[in-house]
Amino acid sequence: MQKKSDDKYKRILQASIEVISEKGLHKASISEIAKQAGIAQGTFYLYFKSKHDLIPAIADYLLTLTLKSVQEEVKEGESFWDTLKVLIVDTFKITEKHKDIIVLVYSGLAFNHSLDKWELVYEPYYSWIGNVMEKAVKQNEIRSTTNVKWTSKTIINLIENAAERYYIGQEQDQSLEKYQAELFNFIKRSLLNE
């Protein structure tokens, strides 16, 4: 299998997202994805064994996109709380933009029993927020008794779930700003030093 940093790999992922968003996973064909990516159909198989192998790769792509966006926006030395605000806003933006493909990723991972790959895909994301939280503990921004490994996963899952409920589940009984503020305040209350 070829490297993820390869231009063709990225083109295949982009084409896959477009074709699968339009046609759905089962109706999308490898030949359509290859054509959209501007590659030969056989080239697809250098990167992926099957169409279903795209699902964890697309999940990885979306998470990498979110993490990169947050890391670019967060300024060195910003407080944990400022970082959390950026994380919430950027997660909501990415979820809104890619909501159709997110639904397909979830169903594809469940359908293909690839949920074990899920944790591998999330590991860099969990690790990054865990490091941010470790600094926050040292700077006395959050409780020193916080189980950082567990809490970092919970925070990521909570933020993503809230964004998905808002955009995919149409749980929009409040404005976006109020919804995000409630989420931020909930997390802050659970971690704040007393």
C-alpha cells in the first residue's frame, strides 16, 4: 500500500468523498472514483484493497482536517479554555461541511466491522488534546485529579456528538452560538478547579 502523503492518495480520498456523498457507498463504483481522481482504475488498488477500505481512510482524513484546523488556529501559550473554544467551533464547522460523508463513515465502519480501526484513527487527536490537558493541569487551569487519557477521549466524543446532533440530527432548538456556549460551559464546569 502506498503512503498517505502521496498526491494520488489524496486525490483518491477527495474523489471518494465526492462520489460517495453523491451516490452513497454501495452505488459508488471504484471506476467512478478513479475517473474523478484522474487515475487508472488499477492505481486505486495500489492504495486500497476495496471500496470499503476507504471508510477508515476518510475518517482519518476528516479527523486530520479537524486537528490541523484547530492546531493552526490555536496560538502558542493560549489557555486551555481558549483552545477548547477553538476545538468546539472548528469541530462544528467540519461537521457541517462534511455531514453527509460523516454519516456514511459511521455506517461503513459499523457495516464492515472496522470499529477497531476507529481508535487507531483517533489516536493522534486524543494524544494532542491529552497533551493540551496535561499542560492545563500543570498550569492549574483544570483539576489536578483529572484522568487526562480518559477525559481527552470523552471531550472529543462529546464535542463531536454535539456537532452531529446539531447538524445531522437537526437538534437546532437553540442558535448555534448558544448551543456551542452550553457545550463549552458544561465541559468547563466538569474540569474547573474548585
